[in-house]
Amino acid sequence: MGTLLLPFTHGIDGQAISCALSLAAQCEADLLLVPLVCPRRRRRSQEALRPEDIQQALDFLVYTQQRARRMGISTRQSQIHTRHPVQSIRAFAREMACEGILLFLRGGKGVLLETEEVKQLLENRHIPLYVANLAETRFRLSAWWPTWLGGRRAKTEW
């Protein structure tokens, strides 16, 4: 294939990254990792980059590259500082001649990107989009506890 773009603005998610790596492997494509660091509004007109956002972008790159290296998947990276992440994703995908952009949802909410960013990318489809709806992975004690307790009782009664 060619190159698939994996954009990131927040929330490192192992399941989404695994899915992106698997798709890149199946398509024999390079994965272009693009964390976008966006300034946040603090007060009236002041915008600032938060150190936590920069660190999370770096953590995303390191985590994804380590997983890709173990799977034998080629990656490239480019970090972008922008006020307009959606426009930057589209422009960068065109500039780098990407075969498509990878988007992830879980429970109707954006994963790796804000929900609003995913919606805006879905509105304009000049570049192919690969959208994956990830399964809910929340651990619920109320669902687990009765099955565990029932198993313990069965073992101790005989």
C-alpha cells in the first residue's frame, strides 16, 4: 500500500494503537504518527501550550513506535503545533500523499482525537478514512463480582 496517517490529540489508547498497527501490517503500509499539540485557552485571549499535552504527545510516539518495532512495522513521525488540528490533519495527509487517515471511536466518542475533531474529519472525505468502532473495555466490578463469588462458593462447598 503506502502510508496511513495516525493522528493524535489526546488520550493514549492501547486498543486503538493495536488496531492501527494491525491494519498497517495487513495493508503492508507505513504508519505516519502525527501528534498534534494544540494551545488551550486559559483566560480571555491567552493561549498556551501545556507541558502535559507535550508530554502526552511524546508518550504516544514512544509507546506506538515501540509496539510497531516489535511487530516489524515501519513508522515515521512528525509533531505539529497548531490551533486548527482538523485542517492540519487534512493538509498534512495531502502533503505526505497518505493513502488514508485512521480514526477510532468507542461508544460514539473519539479515541486518540476529540469527538468534535473526528466529526469534522468525517464531513469532508477527499482523503479516504478508515474508521474503527472499538468495543467498550470498561471493567465493571458489579458484573465481575457475582461470577467470581459464585465460582468460589462452588469450590468450597464440596
